[in-house]
Amino acid sequence: MKAAAWTLRLLTLALLAVYLIRPETFAAALAPLAPAGAPAVYTQSSVLELAAIHVAIAAVATVLATAAALALAVFATRPAGSAFLPLFRSVANAGQTFPPVAVLAIAVPSVGFGEAPTLIALTLYGVLPVFENALSGIEGVSPAVLDAARGAGLSPRQELLEVELPLALPAILSGVRLSAVIALSTATIGSTVAARTLGEVVIAGLATNNLAYIVQGAAAIAALTVLISDALGALERWAARRAGRG
Amino acid sequence: MITIERLTKRYDDDVVVDDVSLEIAEGAIVAVVGASGSGKTTLLRMINRMVEPTSGRVLIAGEDTRATAPHLLRRSIGYAIQGHGLFPHRTIAENVATTPKLLGWDKARIEARVDELLSLFGLEPAIYGPRRPHQLSGGQQQRVGVARALAAFPRVLLMDEPFGALDPIVRAKAQADLRAIQRKLGVTVVLVTHDMDEATSLADRIAIMERGRLVQEATPVEVLTHPATQFAADMFGADERPFRLLSLKSVADLTQPGEAGGEPIAADADRREALAALLWSGRAAAPVTGAGGERLGIVTLARLVEAAAAKAR
Ligand SMILES: Nc1ncnc2c1ncn2[C@@H]1O[C@H](COP(=O)(O)OP(=O)(O)OP(=O)(O)O)[C@@H](O)[C@H]1O
Ligand SMILES: [Mg+2]
């Protein structure tokens, strides 16, 4: 079972790497999907460069969203901030109900076309999963453990940094993984506002009715997302073991 | 050592601890007993400022506890609770080292202290030190919780039903350990408990709480023989009282000259054990032996029965 999973992972990684470095390798395989006379492999720009930008946008958005969500969650679980908890919850929830396309449409007039509106949309989308997970992680720390921490003489700051956050880390990482997956898949539509992501390949395919473009773009995004989610999942399990559960 | 002066805690209109004053001698064990909701935990937690009093004050070694920041105060007061609250992400050794580390002890000193405490509580440091809490039994976790509370040589140890969740045999062992360690370290202990045997056998003095008020504070013998209120009398159980009274003293000073057969009783055995042994074997008297096995005399059923009567004192 484990061996099979590793084989699948390595295979996915190998195929993705080959496609990103030498997309022509797949020309013959993709040719039946392309319209007669049209190219089967997207070559207008380097797919490797598109993938790099794609991942970079998602990574920056996830990091920003995580930082904001953690700050909110920590504040909302302090005695001084507990009154704000319901407010933060509803704002974060409301953020999630906007369709990403709408966020893009609203962002373009103020920041222009390109990577910036995409980054804004992805960041907004990434906050909620991390916030909710961090909250349940922090609130899930056993009251006896907190009581003992306080009783042993930890300051409120030490209690947060040495007890609450380490114990909430697995939950936080699970939120980060969710955010990253959302960001990676949503970065695709950034291409509609001229962000240079792998979505460009899919959109070129839609525009020219070239199924080969659509398939290679979608497959590359899916492979990238699965591999990154998988790696973050491993990180999450490592953190859970360290937090003393398992 | 600990002076509690007119301590009151109010939640809205609820007076949870009501004007309690109490003097606790250095090196004493005081058991705080009372019905559920009578304010025992709240009283205990006001000593280390886990709960801030509404009025009144607490002095430790003459110093007002409000003179020190709460988290700094707590580093000089051990605190052990039911359900131990061990940090699941830290090893046993790291758990025990918590307060010494906060106090900035150097590594070697912390290590030596951790080893010393784990050994004291019967946990081989090389085996248990590197483990995580979930790899220990409930009884072992509880002992680590107490070891952690004692790590930084606290002047005072506060315990809230520390042995409540343990089975009777493990609990008896933990109580015996605590007594021995407390005698050795000379720490002042305030122990909240629902277990009246624990209170009478472990404590030098018993404080009885009733609806937020302290209704009696006296030696175990006194609270047994002269309970201040009906509640205090009921708490120790009319059917149990004579036996609890017997369990407080050894047979040594009931020993008289004479001859008796059968299994001997050790002079330091408590009187309740001696009575049980006589009743069970159907004898009217048993030989008493000293620590070295030498014959000291006999103890009779009649003397034991006499000693079980409250009037006898
Ligand atoms: N933070 C709080 N807010 C409001 N009421 C409280 C609070 N903490 C305790 N109380 C109330 O104070 C009373 C005394 O509680 P406390 O925990 O001191 O009782 P206890 O004697 O330790 O009981 P038990 O034996 O069940 O542990 C209870 O009625 C409880 O509901
Ligand atoms: Mg209590």
C-alpha cells in the first residue's frame, strides 16, 4: 500500500517535471485531442515559468492568509479579544461566500490587471480555513493543560507560544493545507485578468477550441496541487506526532 | 507560613468563598474538605492567584501575594490538579523541568533535579524521562504531575484532588509517597479532597468548608470527636467514625505486658488494622512486635474497643 502510494507520487512528479521542462515530449500523445492543423502542445510561453508564477502566487497568498488568520485567531482567543470572536467569524465566513470571479472583478479597477488582483482574491479566500482551524486547535487545548501551565508559572505569552500554539499546530497546518489547495486551484482563474499562471494554458485552449491545451493545463495544475497537498499532509502528520498524539 | 485573611470571592451575587481566615503552619499538611460547590477549589486557587479574591488577602511567609506578578508568584508555589495536565508535546523530563526552566536554572542542575524527583516517585529516569505522557499509566502520570509541582523547591504545594482518579491501591501508594516526600522536603501542603480517609490519614489539620464558609479547622481527632456542625459530623459518616479514629494512631501505646498466641502485630501498625486482625482471627489479644521483630507485649481487643470511643479522649 505504502509502496504503491510512493510509486504513484514519484510517477506524478516525473510526468509533471517532464511536461514542465520539455512539453514537446507529449506532442504525440496530445495530438489526437488537438483540432486538425493546430499545435498539440502549448508553446506561446514557457510552461515552467507559468508554473513557477502559479506556485509563487499561491504560496504568497497562503502565507499572507495564514499570518492574518493566525493573528485574528490568537487575538480572538485572548481574554481581551473574546468579544470579537463572533464578528471575526462572520466576516471570514462572508469572505468565503463571494465567488472568486467576483473578487477578481472588484479588485481589477483598483489595482489593475495582472497578478495583484489574483493575489488579493486568493489571500481573502485563504483566511477562513486557517482561521477556523487555528481557532478549533487553540480552543481544543485541554483546560487541565492550560491550568497546569498557568499554575507552573508560565506568563500569558509563554502559555501561547509554548503550549497553545504547539498543541494547535496540527490543526493550523491542516488549515494551511486547505488554503494552499484552494489557492492553487483558484490561481487558475487569475488568467482571466491576465495573471500569468498555468490557467493561461487552459484559457488558450478554451479560446481556440483546443482540447489538447485544456487537458495539459488542467492535468499540470491538478498534479501540482496534489503533490503540494500531499507534502503538506505529511508535514501535518509529523506535527501531530510531535504534539503527542500518536 | 500561609496566612489567609478574610478572603472572599464573589461571582456577581454569588458568594463562593465567604470571609475565610486561616493560618497554616510551615511544613503542615492541611486538607480542605466539604461538599461539591462549597468553594474548596476557589479558596485554593486564590492562594496562587489563579483566581483573584474579591476582598481579603493571602500572605505567604509574611509577604502579601499581591506584591508579586501572578506568574512569578506561581513559580514559587507548586500546583497539582486532578487530571494532572501534563504537556502532551513535552517529554516527562521536560514536563518536570517546566518551572526550573522558567526560573533559568542551568542545564546540569535541571537534569539532576529531574532525575532526583523521578527516582523519588519510583520512575526510573532513564526509562521514563524521555517518554511522552501518553506512554505512561494514569497513576504514573499523576505522580509526574506532583513531581512537576515540586520541581522548583516550592515553599507551598497546592493540590486539588490530585489522586481522585486513581484506583484505591495506586491511590494509597501515591498518598504514602506524598507523605514521605513531604516530610523529607518540609513543604507546606494544602490539599483539597473528597476522600475522608485521605484527609484523616494524610493531614495534620482538616479545614471544613460549608457553602463558602470555613466552619471548622482542627486536627483530624478533633473534627472526628467534636465536629463543629451537623454537616461536619455527617461528612465523616457515623458508621465509619470509630474506625477512622482508630486509624489515626498506632498500637504502640496500647501495648501492655502479657502473653498471647498467633500472628503478631507490628507496633507501628495502626489500631484499625490491629482491630481488623483480631476480629478476623477470632482472638481476644495478639502479640506486638517492634521493628526488629522483638516481643514488646500484647494488645487486647478490649483496649482497642475502648480506644475507638470518642468519650475516651
Ligand atoms: N468562574 C466562575 N464563575 C461563576 N461561578 C463560579 C466560577 N467558579 C466557580 N464558581 C462557583 O463557585 C462555587 C464553588 O466552586 P468551587 O469550584 O470552588 O467548588 P468546590 O468546592 O471545589 O467543588 P467540587 O468539590 O465539586 O470541586 C460553585 O457553585 C461554582 O459554580
Ligand atoms: Mg473543586
